[in-house]
Amino acid sequence: MSSFDVDTLRGLPHREAAGRLLAGGWNVCGLGDWATVWRSPDGALVARVSPFEPAYGVFVELCRSLEGHPLLPRIEVDAPLAGGGRITVMEFLMPVQRAEAEAVVDRWSAAAPDDPITTVRRKAEQLDAEAARSVPFWGGLDHNPGNVLRNAVGEPKLVDLFYAAGLEIYRVLREDPARLAEAIPAERRRYICDIAALARMSDPDELAALRAAADSIG
């Protein structure tokens, strides 16, 4: 399954999208808080599949608005999934040494105007300010060493520069589900209890309580 085939997953439920990736020879290579990451058979691409995705579109917007920037990954496909999920296909990236990652992060606030990272920072700050006004439970910018990776030829890339306030989302879901329903429409939270962090860290009682709260607001 190539990158143009992945675009046919647009609008599918996240489980069906993941199943088609698996059938196409893609393999899981990463697990984050929100998403599962699948690597293509030829190793050139990864597909990030999230069942509930309130914030990642802002990072995609950053990459597309600065397309070709040397510090941002190449996005091949980005499409909504049913119920508020998202699939994003981009170039495969690998970890870097901690010292190299910290050096890139140090440039974020101290770089000269002509440093390429300055362009990313300015655009990211603009998008962050806009999202803070429009995205429910927006978290903000997240430029830490863990968000620095490298491509196949060793060039550093910045990833996941924004985040949603996940702890707050799920606290509100437990304690005041009506407030969450008002903030996030039903069609964008159908699979709110399916994110990777809940599957990985919630005990059975916690997961049952969250699912009951989600069911109570439809």
C-alpha cells in the first residue's frame, strides 16, 4: 500500500483504517498518547492513526504552511477519520542523540533572525495563539528534546510541536461530561475513550467510568 492508497482511508473508523494498513503490510513502530504509528512496507513513510484528535491538525497546518522547510517533516497525506479521528502520513523519522536534540531546542528562543528555526518559531507562535482561541482544551506549544527526530540522511526535524490538554479533557469527561459535550461536538468525540494513553495506562474501573461518562453524552 503506497501513500496514494492511504488517502482511500479517509473517513473510515480508526480500527478499520488500522486494519487496512496491517493488511497492506504496514507495521506498528510507535505508540504515543493519542495515536498509533505505522511504518510502510518500504520503510519510507509512517502513518499516524488517532481515534480522537483535537490538536494535531495545527501541526499539519504548520508543516503545510512552511512546506519544504528543512526543519519540518514532509506530509504526504492528511485526512479525517470517522468520529473525530485523523490519519497523517509523513516521511519516516528516527531518534537523535540527546545532545543533538537539546542543541536544536536551545536554538528555539536564542536563534538569529536568519536561522531557519526562527521561521518555524514565529509561525508556530502565531498558530498557537489562534488555536488558543478556537480549539477546545488547547494545551499550547511543546518544543522539548523528545520532539526532535532526524530523517534518513541525518537532518533534524521538529515534530509534535503542539498539544491538547489531555489530562483536563479526561478530568472534565469524568467530572462534568455535559461541559465536555458542549465544548466538543459528538461527531468529533465518538472514539474519545480509544486513545492509546487510556488503553495503556487506565485500570479497568477507570476505563469503565470514562466510557460510561462518554456514553451519557452520546
